[in-house]
Amino acid sequence: MQMCRRRQAPPSAPTGIPNRLLSIASSGTATPAGRARIGETLLPLIASGAPIPTTGCDGGHTLARAFIAAITGASLGQVDRFKKQHDLTNLAAHRPGSCPLGVPVPGQVAGRPWSHSLDFKEAADLMKHLGTAAMIIIFYLTGMRPQQRQGLRAGVLP
């Protein structure tokens, strides 16, 4: 059984969708409805041979248990039991898939969508890029001097 080392976000890490989903996943309680939603979500993927939601783990793939718990409202324990019952560790390694977020992506580049969907795995990086772009624009429009920019502390801007 493949186990990943848990990575902790640094204190200065941006908050947002990934952190909210992880918080939801870790606080979920076991309910029959949550168990049913896991089945409704994953059993069609298993039966059809479709990719399973996964995350990267030590060069391989493992079941995206926090993502599944968060979108189904189940507890992590329920996801773990379902994973064991249906051999999802093996399926995830052989049929890795995305973790799509149900977020509309209206942005376009040259009249074409820049992305068809957002993935749980890329949300943190996209938020960092957005923060960087915002800082560049703020620096440009405010005319901040280099010394003023260097004097900013982490967390000054939302």
C-alpha cells in the first residue's frame, strides 16, 4: 500500500479552494449519506474503466482521498474503507485521473478559453500566479519605489 508523506503548507501559503477543501475533508463526519455519495461518485468510474481522481505521490499516483471526501461530504475514514473495499489503490496507480473543481472558467486568451476546467491539484499554483500578477499591477500603478516594495512584509496584501 502506497502512503504519501503529508506536506504542510507554509505559514505564508495562500488560502483558498485547496485549503477550504482540505478543511472540509478533515472535518467530515461519517454518515450514511456521505457513504452513498462516495459510491455514486466513484462506482460509475470504476465500472466504466474511467480514470480515478488521483494526486501525485512519490513519483506515482494515489487516490485523492481528501478531494473525494470534500466533494462527497464523507469522512476520510469512509473514503479509506471504500478505497480498501474496491482496491482503489491499485486502480489509482493504473488509471490516474484529474480532480476537477466545479468552478466556471470564463477567461479567454485570443478569443479561446485558457482552460476548460480547474483541477484541485493546480489550484494552489494558480493562486500563487494570481497573487504575483496582482503585485506586479499594484507596483506598476502605484509607482512604488524599489525600497518601498522591499519593505513590504508577508501578509500585507490579501
